Amino acid sequence: MDLPKRVLIVEDDMPIADLLRLHLQDEGYQVTHCADGNQGLAQLRTGGWDALILDLMLPGVDGLEICRQARAMATYTPIIITSARSSEVHRILGLELGADDYLVKPFSVLELVARVKALLRRADAMARNQRNEAGALELNGVRLDPLTRQAQVEGRPLDLTPREFDLLYFFVKHPEKVFSRLDLLNQVWGYQHDGYEHTVNTHINRLRAKIEADPADPARILTVWGKGYRFANGAPAA
């Protein structure tokens, strides 16, 4: 029998936290709640979480810093930010730091639960797909092992975040195919929302800084103007 999924809620508004906890428990999830950022970060570091629901405005460590530290951890935890900050700047910043979704307060609790379920289904599907892959992929100087999640470029180990690994793995699996930012959001992030494409740009820029000899003149992840990006199937220029 599968163990219940574990969801961590970091939220200082007790009525909202209680409502979320009750609805998620009704769906069969094991829920832990922390009312301030310091407790939330300490719980997150214990590991084993399947999803994190994170408020931005918290006593102690704020939500953006928790999100940043979560994405520096070896294990990828899907994150949904909930916040009264409705500006596009905060939404994009949260997504660029690695959040998977962003809901503005007041929000529908049923919608949030539906998004949690969708993110968990997506994470499970990607994990199954990568476990089923036969061996490592190697292309254009990049080597990726989906089982160990280790990456190399020209034999040099790469230090990739889990999302960077997923994005690079997707590109290498589909060489020379052009993907728009919305395509990549749908295929790699698991959602497709207008206005969130900036997070794709940020992750591609970070990948280029790690795998390209000259990130300003990339030879692997190429921009196809007006269409998107493609991964070149060929040796990089000397």
C-alpha cells in the first residue's frame, strides 16, 4: 500500500491554514502546518515532502527565501505560493526562484487542492518516465543519467538544480525540435499560464551559464527567434 503524500503548509493566517489542512486531509494527504518562516524552513529541511504550500508574508524567514533555499536542496519539492501580493513582479519573482504555481489571496480552496493534485500527478509521471529510461543520454558533449540524476558537460560534472536537470533532459531527449516557452512550461513545469514564460528564460540563462563555453554565443541551447528554443544536435564550435 502506498504511503500518503506529505504536504507542508507554511502559512501564518490560521483560518486559511486550517481550511487548507482539512481539505487536503479529506483528499488523503498527510499535512503538517507551520505558522512562521523559521519553523517552516526547519520542517522543510527534514525532507520527505511531496508538496509545499507557501505564503510569502511570514514572521521570521519570508516565503521567497524559503523558496530559494528549497530550490538549493537536492530533492525537488513542488511549491505553490499563496500570497496577498498580487503584482506581476512578485508572481514572476516567485516563479523565477523555482515555485511551480502562484495563487493570489483570496483564492478558492478547491482550486488550490486541484492544483496540488495536478502538481503531484505531474511529479509522479516525470519520476516514472525517468526511471523507465534505458541508461544515460549523451548528446553534443552533454551526458545525463536519469536514474542518478547526474549531469556532465565535456566530462565535467554539472551542479544542476532539479528543475534545471529536468529542462536539460527534456531538450536532450528532443534534439533540434523547437519549443516555445509555453511548450516548455507545459512539458517541463506541468502548467501553461500566460505571463509565466519569464521563468523559462531565467532557467535557460542559468543552464547556458553552466553548459556553454560562451553563454552569450551558445552552441547547445539555441534561440529560434520568434519561435522558441532548440537543442543543437552537433559538436559545439571550437
